[in-house]
Amino acid sequence: MTSTDSSDARTDTRSALRADCANCFALCCTAFGFQRSADFPLDKPAGTPCSNLTEAFSCSIHDALRPRGFRGCTVFDCFGAGQYVSRTLFGGTSWRERPDTSAAMFGTFAVARQLHEMLWYLVEAAERTTASEHDEQVKQLRGDIRQTLDGDASSVLAFDVERLRADVRHLLIEVSEEVRGGYASQDVPRDLHPSADLVGRDLRSRRLCGADLRGAYLIAADLRHADLTSVDLLGADLRDARLDGADLSSALFLTQMQVDAAQGDRSTALPNFLRRPQHWPG
Ligand code: SF4
């Protein structure tokens, strides 16, 4: 790590970027919609409370989400945007108390979640880079996002997320190349590339170190006991991927959502800032 973390603790430390549902007005259960699918048993339009949401903003089936077919709820992460919007930007007044604010609150949450997600990746970029120019760019982008979030709800709503996303994406690719540069390209199998279709692929015990699997489709891939050291997994789809015994401890840009969507066990090595999902055995 080349930078000291002088950023505002309110918005862009790892702890501030973790969901705190007790301090949120269940924005993910209300603002966003979902469709009947493998992840949800029914349709819910955006902007309406889920039928399982209680008056106290908790979930009445929290301990049975997967058995009840709400798997999608167990893999969602707001990156701490829920409590930030609820408590900081809307001052602790809920959409139930002030229904007239609900549209603005839900819209702000949708933008703030994207900003928080970018901050999550930028925190990791700062930790992984040793290049001063990357470090400077990370600081600049974190500062831009923080400045927006430190404003009011209307400034968040009006923010040009797409322009920023392009800048963040460019920087993350550069940091990824820097980190993976320690691995000779001829050592990385040719079929392992960004957006690769690796659905159901048997990659058991493979040494994948330094591969760029950004946006790859690893749905139900068998990665048991694979070595994913310095593998870029930004946006990779790991739903039902088998991770038993796999080493992801220094994989790049891995999120809790990806881990929660996969299948692993107690021998799966995760980065120290991610937790082992409750549904994993052992
Ligand atoms: S099932 Fe529970 S966690 Fe999922 S959206 Fe409904 S209230 Fe929220």
C-alpha cells in the first residue's frame, strides 16, 4: 500500500462501506424491484415494499430466505449506501414517515449504491497499487465521490455516474495490469480472458494465477482447490461456482456478493476483508 488513508471515514473506509441494515429503512427491500426467477419466487415492482417487510424495517423471513426462494436477497450488498442515505442524506426520517420523500430517497439510494460500490473497489486499488500515479488517481476519484456524497440528496441524484464509472473502470484495469504483471503472460492459459464463457468449466486444482477474468462467466464452474492468486475477478459471475479449497485470498476485486453467490467451505481461502457465507458448510 502506498497511500495513507486520509479519506473521510464517513463514506470510504471499508467499515463505512459495509451494510448496516439496523440503520437503514430497508431501501433494498423497497426501492428496487425483482422478477420471479431462480433468485426470487415472485415479482415485485420497484418503489414498493416487499410483502415480507415488517413495520420495523426488518425481514419477517430473514432466517429462511433461501428455503423460501429469496436467494437473491442473500447475495445483495448495498456497500453501506442504505444507512448513509437513510441516516445522513435523509436525516433519519423514513419513507413511511414522509411518503412524499420516497421517490427522492429511492432514487438517491440507487445512485449512492453505485458510488459506494466504486469506493469499495477504489479502496482495494489503493491497497494493491505500488505506483504513485495510480495512487494519485485513486485519491482524486475517491475525493470526487466523497465530495458528492458529502453534499445533499439532490447533488447525489444529479451526479453523472456514467462518466465517473468510465474513469474508475480505466483505473481499475491499470491497477489490475500492474498487479498481474508479476505473472508471465505465457503462463496464463489462453482460454482465461475477460468475459470468457467458463460456465460449468472444470478448473479443479488449476493454477490460474495472474489471469484476467474480469466479467467472466464462471457460473457453476468447478474451481475446487484452484489457485486464484492475483486473478482479476471484477464483475465475474460466480453463481454456484464451487470454491471448496480454492485460494482466493489475494484475488483482485472480489466482493461479498460474488462470494455469497458461490459455493465453498471452511477450506476456501478468502481475502481477510470478506466473511464466510452462512450457507457454506462447516
Ligand atoms: S424477502 Fe426479506 S430481505 Fe428480501 S426483499 Fe423481502 S423483506 Fe427484504
